[in-house]
Amino acid sequence: MRFLHCADLHIDRAFEGLPESITMQNQLMQANEQTLQNIVELALAEQVDAVLLVGDTFHQNIPSLYIQHQFNQQMQRLAQAEIPVFLSFGNHDYYTPERYWFTFPDNVYVFTSEAVQTFTLQTKSGKTYAVSGFSYEHPWLEKEMVAAFPTRMAVDYHIGLYHGQQTGKRYAPFQLTSLKQKGYDYWALGHIHVPTILSEQKPVILYPGCPQGHTRKEQQTSVVLAELTAQTCRYEKRQVASLPFKQVTLSLKEVLEQKEVPQFLMQAFERVADGLYQVVFTDTQTLPSQWLHTANKEDLLQHCNWQFAQQKRKVYIYDCLEQATNTTVYPLLDQASYQDLTTASHQETMSQLLAQRLGTSLHLHQWAMENFDEIYQGYLEELKKYLKST
């Protein structure tokens, strides 16, 4: 039996903690819908026997009519492929039936209460399986729910759906030993947004993480594709996020003036994949101090993201920062400059040479004066390499 384990989709959640200049929520919200579509397309491509949605599929307990419609359309795609979906509700989207405008398609098996329910089905290959679970009816559930789950039934495979956490009291606390005592083949957990494996052997017990991150802290996103056999359970993480949070490190070693940074940054991002990026600049010693202060950063972000929007790309830079480093940058010099270094034996000559060779910018001249000893030794090392190579 093969199935897709997903949790904490939060399909109607806004992206949080982003600068105002890129909080284009209408565009970003489309990423949520695309992530759901990616999940469905993965299920179809892998021809799974079932899809498990273990709580907080919606971020609000009153999903908008539009969001409900988008969700049902995707469920209809799975219905056409005869793939059942098991849907439980968590602490964010706790279930109250009158808040839903649509009847879920027949292939969607909904856990409608805090009382544990069990559905028994058969795969296309004839294997029988049971799925047991519950839904929140309130924004918290202090009761430990494992005791209400039935022991393993007389089926080929038994799966438990559980939206909760081991610690605390508000979100269906549980003991790992209690889960194992039920004799199930797999426990599909939800609520913790970080992929977490609690048991690697039968029963496999794990959190898949959230499919799409909505804050910069949610960079580990995934769903789990699992396969049960009589003896084993194989599983692997799959990425479905439409706009994953990423970090990129860029060296500004060859960027000598502040005005060159925007063009350099846009060129560096010409071929990056869709995503929300934090950029870490390194080797920035040749740039003025405080060149990336708050106002400059906001201007840089707004400029780049506006250009991405004009290019109709799904790329956003939400933050950029300067990484402190103790490594001095030695901009490339031509052959004549290396030869001149052999005669540059005091600070004034060296600083004048650097100002002449690297440009007339005042901050470069000041940088050369302030870091004379380290720069001079650095260039001497470069000179040795040059002489050796020739």
C-alpha cells in the first residue's frame, strides 16, 4: 500500500514577517493554492492508494468560500483517479459543519468529531486497510486521545491519524509507548511543522513537516511518500512547496562600489528557482561602512522585487544581510600592478597605488590606508603566486 502523508498545509495562511515592499499577498496566496496542486499532482504521478491530510489543512476555522472551492476542485481531481483522501481537522481549522459551503466529494473521508472514527477500505490491488483518527472541535484538545483508538483490526494495514504533540496539555498530548502498543503499521502525525521522526521501524511514527513554509523559520518543508508491505515500511520526504524559503550566500569580492550591488544581485538571481530568499553578502570590506543600513536595504529589496515582478517571476528577496568576516578582500590587479608592488615599500606609496589601480573612490583610498599592513602582506602573497606561475 502506497500513500501520501501531509499535514499542516495552512492553505489560507498569509506569509508572515516579510518586508512591506514584498508582502504582495494576492500573489503570495497563489503559492498556497499551487502547493495544494503540487500535492495532488504528486499523488497522481505516484499512483498512491490514499492521501492523508492530518489537520490544519486550513489556517482558519472559517475558510473562505473561494478557498473551499479551490480545495474541492483539487479533491475532484483525486476522485477522478479513484484516490481516497482522509481528512482530519486540527487546532487551527477545528471542525464545525455549518461553516462549510460545499459537500466534500465522495472520495474524501472526513473525521468530523473528537470521538475516534475508523474507515476501512480496500486498495485496487485487493489489500484491506483501516484508517483511524479524530478531529478537533475546539481550538484546543487537552484530552489524551490514544486510548480511544482501537487496537489493530483484522486488515492488511492499519494507519492512525493523530494531530497533537508529546509535550504540553493543549494539543492532544500523547505517549510514544501508547502509540506503539496499538499494533498499527504507521502513525501519521500532524501539528509540528518541522519534519520529525519519532519511530523508524514498524510502526513508523513521524511528522512530515509543513508542505509550504509561511515564515522564515519554516525552511524545512515536505510531505512523506510511504509504502507499506507485510514486513516493512519505506518512506521518503518529497518537496512540494511552491515558494520555499531559501538562503543564498553571495561574495562581493569583485564589487568595489555600492552602486554596483543592485546589478550584481540581479545578475546573480537570473537563474534561481522560485522562492523566498534571504541573501547573505560576504567579502564586503571594500564597500563603505554602513552601506547596508536600514534605508538602503529597503530600497535594494524594493528595487529587486519590483524587477522580478516586471519579469513575472515568482522570486522574492525578503532579507539581505552582511556577514562579518576576518578575511581581507584583495581585488584583482593587472600584471603591471603586481610588478609595481615590488617597489611599494611604505604606506603612502601603497595607498596611492591602490587608489590609482582600484579607482578614485574616497572610501577605497580610506580602506587602503586603514588596512595597509594586512593588505600589503596579502598582496605580497598574491605576488609570490604570480611569480611562481610565470
